Amino acid sequence: MSDALYDEMQYPGGEVRDHYQGFADWLQRTPADKIVQKREEAVRAFHRVGITFAVYGDDGGTERLIPFDIVPRIIPAVEWQMLEQGLKQRVRALNLFLKDIYHEQSILKARIIPPERVLANSQYRREMEGMEVPGGIYAHMAGVDIVRAGRGEYYVLEDNLRVPSGVSYMLENRKMMMRLFPELFATQAIKPVEHYPDLLLENLRGVAPAGEEQPEVAVLTPGAYNSAYFEHAFLAQQMGVELVEGQDLFVQNDAVYMRTTRGPQRVHVLYRRVDDDFLDPLAFRPDSMLGVPGLFGAYRAGKVTLANAIGTGVADDKSIYPFVPELIRFYLTEEPILNNVPTWQLRRPDDLAYCVDRLAELVIKEVHGAGGYGMLVGPAATSGEIEAFRARILAQPDKYIAQPTLALSTCPTFTASGLAPRHIDLRPYVLSGKTVNLVPGGLTRVALREGSLVVNSSQGGGTKDTWVMAH
């Protein structure tokens, strides 16, 4: 099977690919005991910094260190150029789609997407209809998951537009590699990523309500028990802005204020890591203890910008994903640069009939699922799991999509028995404000279990530093 997999570092014959040559030479020259020592040093340092991820429902304790692998994922300059153009194109189209469905709904009138896919979607927010948002930007931060399969073709696996996480690990991984292996960075032209917090802050200030000369930005977190709390605190600290919870904020005359030791201070932009439902108990879930009463009224009045906008979730729903190439053609009159993974929509009788007898070879996903939950990886499932899933699909086919099981590319990774190939994906982070920007690379996630295709940290995956070569 390994012959069919695309290895990021080596050609099928075992020769090292050009862009990995510098790293491969270093690896060969470096004594094995020094590498072991550096790997142990990385684990100790991550523990010290407290880079953890909470795994809900995990009996082994709530906090877990995300395993970090010291073999980088390296992307040559020419490939990154194509990826960057494709990512910008995709996110531009998704923002235009969001603006359209909350205003003219021209794509629905053109019947390019069945209207019920959008209007009956649980992530569609009728409260946002007709509401103007600064710059027409809905998804200020997008984490687009990219995989590589076949002979090395890139595909978009999914778009994350609600509160995409993981960027803190991208930044900490780079810091760690530069500290452990300065000689690698001295001899190779690797594009930097550490300016991401500056880009993010500039991006957030750029979408502040009109007329604000020096907008105040804050990060809104659900609190210390959230699985990505480390990241919320990290980004606030890196941007030099306040980290706030709902109880730290109040609304007066449609303006949002935070309580400080110097008295109330106005907030113009909230980078919120709280889901739509919990943002404002007066507008959404009345039982929410995480939100700010009156926040939606302030948002509607144009006195505060929420990033990402309320209602962006409809564009990253897996029932909309199959239509993204059409969105690009419709809004940009361009051909998509990045391909989707071929997808069957099980609400269609023909697609259902084709897939229901082939579950053992397909990946089935819930349209509203996320984080590696609510899915069936056919080749890795037991016959009992397949039969249980078949019954669920036949009962509610419109809740599922199916995709072929991709042979994800592999990258050499340190395991208990030495270097071995492990499957990886990539999440670049795309920022939309006055312009569309991204830092070179992103978070490479790695499936640490042999043969596993599930890279999510919530499912036991690890991470690697991602190097984009300058030339």
C-alpha cells in the first residue's frame, strides 16, 4: 500500500525531494542521541509553557499535551504560491456568498444551491438578514483544511469559518524549532510566520466601526474550561489586547464596554471565540452564561464589530461544501484553483443508492459534524459500526455526505520504533479585512497511530512545524 502513498520527503525510489535535501543532510549528520535529547527538550518546554488541549469526555484527565514532531513538513515556494492564490480565491468567494445570502440571495434565486440547504440550515441566522457588516466581511479568520493525495494533488477537505483554532500551535511549533535547531534556520531560506499576531491585529482594527481612529480590540473567550483556552490567552497576549469573558463586558446605549480598574473602557472589535448561540442571552439562548446581554443590539447598531460575524457557520457546513467550486464561478467568474474532494450528497437518491452498499470503502461525515466526530472511516470500521451507520444514514440521508477514502500524503515522523511515515494534513489561516492575507504555511497535523487517517488533536493527533521555502 505504501507504494501508492505520496511521501512529502522522498520520491517512490527513495531519493530525497529537492526541497527536503537540506533537512535530510542535517538529519544524516546529526547523532541519534542528540535528536532524542532535542525531542525530550521539546516535550519539557511545551509542558512548561502549558500548551495543552482539553479533550472532552476523556477519562485520562481533561488536559493533554498535543504531541509535537520535530521533522518539519516542507512546502516548496512554487507550490505555496499556487496554494496561496487558491486559498485567497476560496475565502473571497465564501465571504461574497455570506454577504449574498443575508442580502439579495441571488445565488438561491439562480437555483445554484437549493434554497433549503441554506435557509433551513441550523447555522443560518435570520437575525442577520439585511444587516450591514464593516467592509462586507463575515469570515475575518478562516482555517481551510488542505490534504494531499494520489500523486501529490492538493484538495480542500473542509472550510472552518466559525472559530477556527490551532494557530497558537503553528506559532509555538516554529518558536520551538528555531530554539532547538538554530543551525537549520541559519542555512535555509524558510519564510517566517511569527508576524501572524501583528497581521491579525491590523486585520481586526481594519474592520472596526467606521470613524474609529484608534479602535480597542479584545478577545472574548468562554473561559478557562474551553478546550482552546490556551490559544485565546496566547493570541490576546501576542496582540497586546485584553482577554475578556462575557461577565467582563456590558452594553450601554448600544456601545460595548469592558470593566477595568480604571473604570469602563469602550470596546470596538471583539475577536470572539464563543459560538453564536451563547453570545447574547437576549437574542439567542436565554440560558447562556457566557455571553453579554445586549451585545447583538450593539452589533446591529454598528457600534461593535464581531469577528467572525454571526451566521458564518452556514458557509462551512458540509452540506454547502460540495457547492464551493460553483460559488467561485458564480461570484468571481473564475475557475477554482483548488479542487474539492469528490463528494456524494446522500440526500440525492442516486448518490445514496451508490454509497449505501460501499460504506466499507468510503468516509461518511455528518453535515454539521466537526472535530473528527460523527464520522465513519469505512476501511477502519468494524462490520458492526458500518451496519449501525447504515441504519442512521437510511433514516436521515440528508444529514450525511460521503467521500472516497483518500490516501493522504505521508511525512516521516518520529515514532517509538524510529522514523516512519505518518499521514498529515495542513490548516493555513486566511485573514480577511481590507485585504486578504495569510502567513506562509499553517498548522500541519499528523495522525500518530500507524495507518490512521484522523489527524484531529481531539482524536489523538499531533503537530509539526510547516516550512515554506523562500525560493
